[in-house]
Amino acid sequence: MGELVKGRLESSLPGLRGIVADDKDQEHALVTREGPTKGDAEIDQLYAEAEDKRLLKTSLLLDVLNISNVLTDGVSAMVDDSFNKCFTSTRPEPWNWNIYLFPIWVVGVVIRYLVLFPIRVTLLFIGFNALIVVFLLVDLTLMPSKRKMAMQRKLVQWMCSAWVAAWHGVIRYHGPKPTPGKNRIWVSNHTSMIDYVVLCSYSPFAVIMQLHYGWIAFLQKRILSSLGCLWFNRTEVNDRAVVAARMKDHVNKEDAIPLLIFPEGTCVNNEYTVMFKRGAFDIGATVCPVAIKYNKIFVDAFWNSRREAFGKHLFRLMTSWALVCDVYFLEPQSIQPEESPQEFAGRVQAMIAKYANLRIVPWDGYLKYYNLGEKNPGLIEKRRRVLADVLRAYLGKTSAAPSAMALAKEGKAAVELQSDGKGQKGAIKGGVLQGWQKLCAGGTVHPV
Amino acid sequence: MGQAASGGLTQGDVDEVIAASKGVFNQAEIESLYKRFRALDRGHKGYISPEEFLSIPELSINPVAQRLVRCCECPNFTTFVKMVAPFSPRASREDKLVFMFTVYDVDGDGFISREDMSMMLKQLAGSSLSEEDRQDIISRVLAQAGGAERLDFPAFKSALSSADLGNMVVEIPVDL
């Protein structure tokens, strides 16, 4: 029972202070596993724990009027929250601030913007357009055949290489080169759309992408479709079954080009990694993880789609000295018999996070686009229900549902064991757990 | 201090904000709060709208999120700092109590009336608490807090005299 509780406790409870995995926990955050969504009983039990302890030294008056805890939770989230951390770029220290370095920096800027950039753009323009023309020729003139597909893939690979050269990419690939295989799917962490280009210039991949607008859409539809790329709209992706079916279809094809999935679903800043969606892990294929780590030394490759247009992002890349990055092709993983797809996703995420030195954060990347409280009112209701139970107890009534406190009594013993194991950091993942541990032990909780 | 000039914040602004928040924050914390303000204020309008606050996942699932966010209507930076000020470790207990009272006093008339308490209880305890139970609780609380029909600040303060507000502290992350 203790083991089971431990596994569940590792799943962090959103909405509470201390969810930030602070620096002290970094090494353990790297091997933090993503837990499945928590069961009702579990949440009730833990909340009731806390309320139970508080109840011992409080009164109706205080319970109703003392709203300091919820307020502190709220204001703490206003001041800093672990979700937005994943999408901020740290500004690099300016190094050009003295009389000796400044002129050198100015010379550098002049070279980058006035010499390198025009050269790169011209070469890219010529090279890329030439390749597009050749591609369209091949597309229109040759009959569909294996040879045609092979040629198209080679052309796309060259096109991506042209782009990588335009950014002066210094990319190191580690691990065995991917080969197409039946029932295999590749997953990677996501920092920018250029992830795909970086990978594709080495070995061709098909990908499931958000269909964009403008010139990117043209590229996507005409050229990438030849690779077998699959399109979706974020709204459509809610229909998991459709995407899953398409994925299964693809990986079961005979000479399927390797399919690449970004389970995070959104671009993250290459320091953190958000929740891996379980779609790619649910189709019964072998998963080959790929970890991409950008070195921010010359340019920050994170594309913050909320703040930057893609064009501006490309401009920034093309006016920097180089784009440095490491790509790790990791050992293929299969789902274990007792593992759920979500747990499998978490395990693969831990592998990728280790190689790319990322901190794992339990939020869903799509929270960028929707309000969590609105979509999941159940989460708020659970917290409210606990206080409601406590207040009703003052009136001498018990709640309708099996009392959370009764459950708490049972779980208390098991949780007590966890409180003792405070020394073992392995049992404590991230600030939230510390918060709960302290709360369960009756101590005060300070936001981490 | 190692940070490039926080875009748009002058020393004069910092001094003004420190004065407005009764000096509980030092310069580094103000700079950090400013960065946060800028990050939340998409489009650089100069204030943060309720939707932008509620896009913070941890805040959106807070039971009193709606009340908190409407408590300071579209705060500009100074108001934002004033809102966070009671949670500084250097803030006085009085400041914390004043803030709690302001949040609780929904209609802002300086008294916590039955209606105020009813609204707050709806946010805090949700719909699983029946209307009848709620009224019952409110009556009991008012009785225990001195018997008046509504609470003014001194009554609120003395009701919470035994409350430990030591946990009402928020740490501002500061880059060193």
C-alpha cells in the first residue's frame, strides 16, 4: 500500500503552491516521472489530511474568515508560476559593456547583418528555389514509383540542409542513424519548427504538424506531403481517435518513412519539458526517442509563438553567428506489460529530459490556449468540497459522500510513512510534494 | 546588478512604487515584479486584464480566483505591486489583515455583510454546501464574532486574533 501511495503521491497536484521544481531538486526533477491523472479518492484523502490537521487547531470563525491560504496560493501564482517558466527566454548577459569589447561587438554586428546575412539569404534563395523547381519537376513528370519517392526524399533532405547551412548550423548527431522500420515511431522534445529541419537534413522524417498559413502552408502542402506528413488542426486533434488511426496507418505501411511526433504539442524553451501527450505511446509501436538540445551560446533557438512571428524568428537565426545543437538518437523503447501509455510516455520523457538536460513540469502544453479552471471546473470543486465538509462538520452534519475524513484516517497511516522518509529525496519529487509533506506533518507551507 | 535595464523602468518609477507599497520591497524585487508584469501583460497595454491572470493555470484553479482577479480591476504596475505587498515577509500583520478584509468585503462598503459572506462562501465552499447550511454558518460566525449584523474591520481583526498568518508569505524570485 505504501508503494502504491508513493507512486500516486509523485503525481503533483496542480493549483497548489510549491509546484515549482526548484534548483535543489533539479537532479531529481530530471528523473521525475509523469504520473497518471489522480483518482478522486486520492485527492480527497490528501486534501482532507491537510484540512484535518488544520481542523485540530481551529474554529468555525477562523475557517470561514481566515482565507489566507487560498489568497497566498493565488498571489503566489500571480507572482511566479511553473507553467509560464517553460515559455520564457532568459536574456543573455551583455558582454559588450566596456570600451575594449564594445567596438569588437559593433564590428561583429556589422559583419553579421551586412555581410553574413545577405550572403546567406542569397545562397538560400538560389539553392532552395532551385531545389523546389527540381522537386516540382520530379513530382509532375515522373510516375509514382519507389525511385520517385526516393528522389523526393533526397531533395527534401537537401532543402533542409540548405536551410541549416543558412543558419550556419553546427549540429552534432549522436547515436545510430534512424532507419525506416515497421511499427516504429520517433518522438522528440520541441523547441521550434526548426527542430524538424534539423532532423530532416540528416535523415528524412514525416511529421504530424499543425497546418499553418501563408507561405509555410504552401511548403507544407506541396512538398512535405510527399513525405507522407500528416496535417491536423489543434481543434481536430481533440479527436484523438482520428489522429491515432492515421498514425497507426502510417507506421504499418511497408516502407514507411520514419514518423516523428512532438508529444509536447507546443514549443517549449529547451530548459523545461511539459507533459508528453500519450497519443504516440498508445498505438502499440516501438518508440525511438530523440533528444534535441540547443546551445544558446550564439542564439536562442526557442520560438515563442506568442511573441514572435516565425519570419522574425528566422531572421534572428540568420543574423547570428551559428546555430549550435546536439541531437541524440536514443535506444528504442517498448511499452512494458504493466505500464499504461501515460506511464510509458513519462518514462520516455525522463530519458529525453536526461540527455537534453530539461526539467520536467507536469502541465499540459495546450494550457497556453485554454483556461484550466474553466475547462476543468472539477478541480476547483474538489477543493471547495473539502472546505464544505469541514464547515458542515461544525453544524453537526456529515457530508453526503463517504466522508473524505474517513478515507483520510485510512490513508493517514500510509502517508505517515512517507513523511518519515523525508530524508530520501527519491520519494519527494518537486516542490509540491514537499508542500504536501509539510502540510501533512502539520507544518506551515511556504511557496517554493 | 547583472540585469540589463528592465525595459521601461526608471529609478524614479521604482522609488515611486516602493513608496506606494510602504517600502516592503527592495529594488531587486521590484525589478523582478516588473519583469513578471511585462510577461503577463500581453500587448504591453500597461495593465493586466482578468483573462491574462486566469491564463495562469495555477491561478485559474484557485477557488477564489474570480474574486482575486476582480479585486484589483485591471491593475497597472503600481497597483499590482500594492496587491502583492501584503505578502512580503516584511509586511506587517495589519497589512495582511487589511488585504484579507478587502478581498472578503465584496461590495467594498467597508463592512463584511451577510451578502459578502454568502458570496465568499459560495466561492470557497462551492455548491455542495446548501443555501440553508450557508446561512446557518453565517449566523454562527456573526454571533461568534461579536453579535453584530455585519463585521467591520476591528471585529474582523479580533476574530482572527488567534490566526497564524505566518504562512501568508510569497517569495519573489530574484535573479542574482
